[in-house]
Amino acid sequence: MAAGPTPSTAGSFRPPLPPPPPCFDYRAAMLGHTRAAAAAVDPALAELVESGALVSVPRRRFGPVPAWRPPDFVEPEDVWILGTSHLSEESVAQVERVLRAVRPDNVVVELCRSRAGIMYAPTAGASGEPLLKSNMFSLGGSKFFGAINRSINLGGQTALALRLLLAVFSSKISSGANQPFGEEFRAARKVSEDLGAQLVLGDRPIEITLERAWKSLSWDEKTKLVVSLFRGITSTTDTPNEKVTGSPYELYEKLSMSYPSLLQPLIHERDMFLAWSLKRSKAVNKSKTVVGIIGKGHMNGVVYALISDQGDLRFRDLVGRASSDTWASSIIKGLVRDTIIGLVLWALYEQLKAVF
């Protein structure tokens, strides 16, 4: 299994490619090529193509290869993208069908290193270490303390606290789902192993995503967000209208409706990162065929990023962290932050004992 691009903990962040314009439709943009490509490998894939769940993007449609890439770097000939639902048995079957039909060199999944345990986590049973109910924010399966250490190193204590809050909140609102979270990723791993394809972690580290999301909010918005998450966690009544499917993309969309500044770090930046992992990461160099397994909500943004970027940004431009604080202000902010986070973590611990 290949890890995604190595995150940088220093350097400034550059604005990525703008999000897709309202008129952009990924399915219409690639339908002709995808129909022909699917017919060539397996006509039975036509149903997925027509529904928009499966697209194929040929290398000739990519943006230019950036000048900073090594001269011997060759982008994949064809990138297939399958949009899935993280709590769907149907998506599991679709992953198996597509991978066995296409037989790719690389399979890129919408996971990062600290969430890779989802692909190996048992659907039943438990290890001896603390374990949250599995979802996209869970702390690395059984390697709980290693995941905490990574969260602090990459995103800081704030990202860890926010991740814990979202993990508990996401588990609660999706508690009615009968399907274990991330089964399509487990299927992708198993089929990749059968085919001898390399598995690639293609998403930006969640710690960096949450850190950037937190920094995009004003202090007033931060307070409202934390209060609303705590209310959602501690609420003893649930109504059907308050339930969501458990999709991180749907949760992100709902948060972005209340906090518009979250849309960029939670969705648009990750769309570009996923697109770059599919066509520009070292793991896919000289590959003939790559298949991406991503949430269906990311399809439009990822396809747009594949064909529209001009090759002028690097991976580090999407993971860099900048700070203009002086040492004195950093100490003061750190003391205040750590006190607040300590209270949050204590409250979460008490809540976890009650919920789980």
C-alpha cells in the first residue's frame, strides 16, 4: 500500500483551482469517452456509466504536466473514477465489478494514512484498546494512541479535539444505519490484493483538513460550531429529519450551509488533492490504468480538477501551514487553546462513556 503525498508542516498555503462553475457537469463532460472505454472492457458497466457513478478520464484531457515534475514522470493513460456511498451494500458490489473489469495498476481510495485502518477494521468484535464506532473521523481503528499522536503532530490539539467531536457526532447521527462504514474501501483492498494492484491513499490528511477548516472560522463561528456539536451529541431525542446517511460529504455540506467558509477546506481543496493523487502522485507514475474509489459527492469537483488545473501548484500548496504569530502571542494563544481543549476532551471522555 502506498501512502499519499508527504504533508508539509511548514510553508504558506496557496489558493487552489477555483471550484467547478455551476454549469459544469462531469458526466456530460466525459460521457462519450466513458461509454466507449466501458464498452471495450466490459459492456456490463454501461449501467454505471449512464447513472453517472462511473467515469473515465483519458490522459489527453488532463491539464499540462507541471514543470517541477521529474522529466521521467509519465501520468496514467486512463483514470477511472467510481462514486460510492460509504454505507451502501450496492457500492461494495460496484467496487468489485469495476476493479475486476478494469484490472488497474493502482487503486486510489478516499482515505489518508490515519484513516487507512478502516480498510482492515473488523465489522464485529473489538480489540483491547479504545475504539470509536467506525466512521470517516474515527481514530485509526485499534491503533488509537498512534492516531492521536499523528493528529497532534499534523494538525495540533485543535484538530484532534474537532476530530473527536465530529467522530462522536457522526456516529450518533448515522447510528440507525445497518451497514458498517467504509465497506467499499475494504472491498477495494481485498480485490486490489487479488489483482496485484497497488493501493494508494489519496486523500489529504484529515488532521490538516480539520486544522484548515478551524482556521477558516471566526471566533464567533467556532463557538457556535462547538456548541451545536455538543448539543447534537448530548441530545436524547432524535427525529428522522435530523438523521443523515452517514456520508462525510453530506455532513460537510450541512456544516458548510451554516458556515460557508468551511466549503473550501472541507470539499474544494480535497477534490483537488484527490485529483492530483489520481494523476500526479509518485505512486501512479507510468501507470497504464488507475481507478479511484471516492464518495459520489466528490465526483464533479475531482473530474473538474483533473481536466482544468494548469499544473502551477504543488501538493505542498494544499497542505502547507502558515503562521504569522510572534512567540509571545503563540504562547498566550497556546495556553488559552490548551485549557479549552482540555475541557473539551474531558467532556468528550465523559460523553463517550455514556454513548458507547
